[in-house]
Amino acid sequence: MQASITESSTASYQREITRLCIECALLLLQHGAESMLVELLSARLGIALGMDNVESSISANAVVLSTISKGHCLTSTRKNTDRGINMHVVTEVQHIVIMAEHRLLDSSLVAKRLRNIKPLRYPRWLMILMVALSCACFSKLNGGGWDASLVTLLASGVAMAVRQTLTIRQTHPLLNFCCTAFVATSISGLLLKLAWFSHASGVAMAASILLLVPGFPLINAVADMFKGHVNTGLARWAMASLLTLATCIGVVIAMSVWGLQGWA
């Protein structure tokens, strides 16, 4: 009887740890961590909480994770939903795993801290300002004068506001990128037609859509493929390529509608 109770409590504890490990993996994957980091941190968390081994299989839209303890294997699956890149979440999960490894947190405290993780969101106005300034700086660094930088500042600022609004309304990312590129190209191109900016460099049009470059997904895609997660890497690469294509379509539509000249 005592052995049966002990076995039942052990199985219950393993289920709890399995759930924590897959929640850890899911948080990381949803917020932009590379696949190797997801696999490594979920395994470290499980081992820190008493499991003999933790194995996981990661794809673009799901996580399958198994824990092994005293010869018993328990597997769980969770569907992945992209929640946007947020390194604050990834960092917080890393801190929790490290604290669990140093025996500063038990399973209940780990569960509580994972539940309390909230993505860090900067104010909208600050995001718009910093993105606009960065695009304007790119324009200046690539041969544009102060007038071209001002055009880029205005166009990219409005485009970022449009992108944020579409994101809040949960617009499909491809449509979001296409509309944002259309707005950025339209504003920069039409401003360059004004007498005040008639001598400004056409590099302003190109710089105004730099906020749409999917750099992070592309970096993660290459990192995944180099580290053996080829399927996940290809999926991320395909999505980044589609986002780039959507951006190009938005640019071409704007140039066709307004009769804008090509980029200088």
C-alpha cells in the first residue's frame, strides 16, 4: 500500500515537472528564442527539478517534450502560437532556470514565476520615435542629406504607427507588412516630389522601409539550421522570405499608384 502511494506521488510530481518544462519551452519559442536554446533550457529545468533526462522535439508550430524519471517516461505536446519577439521574456525564463539549478526555487516557485512573466512593452510613442530616428540615421549614413533624413524620419514614423495599429488589431503579418511598406513608400515618395525636398536623395525611400527588415527571424533561421534544427530553421526562413515579399509588394504598389521613381 505504501509503495503504491509513493509511486502515485512520484508520477504526480513527474507530471508537474513535465508541464513546467514544456511551459518553459513554449514561452521561449513563442517569443523568438532559437530552437537550441529552447531545447537546452527546458532540459536544464527538468534536470534541476529532479528528472533523469528531458528530451524535446521542436517544430515551427508545436513542441513535443518527454521527461524520464526512474525508468518512467511522460510525454506532453503543446501548440505554438507566435507572440512576437520579446527578449525580456527569454531573459526572465533563463533567470528562472538558473535559480532552479542553484536550488533557490522549487517546482511550485518555478510555476509561480513562469505564470507571472509579462512581456515588456515599451510605450508606443517611444517605439515610433526610436524607429524613425534609426531609419533617418541609416538614410544619413548612406549618403542622404539632412533633407532626406527628415523625409525618412516622417515616413518611417508614420509607417511604424500604422504597423503598431495593425498589430494591435491582429492583422495577418503579411498584410501588415504590405500595408506598412505601402504607407512608408507613399509618404517618402510624395514628400520627395515637393519643392522643399526636390533635391533630396532618393535613398530616403529605401531607408523608410528598413523597419520591415525581418533580421531577427533570418538570424534565428540560420542559427537553427547550423545547429541541427533544419526543419524549424527552414520554416522560419520561409516566413521571413514571405514577409520580405509582402514588403516588396507594398513598395511596388505604392510606386505604381503614385508614379514614383525608382530608388536612387
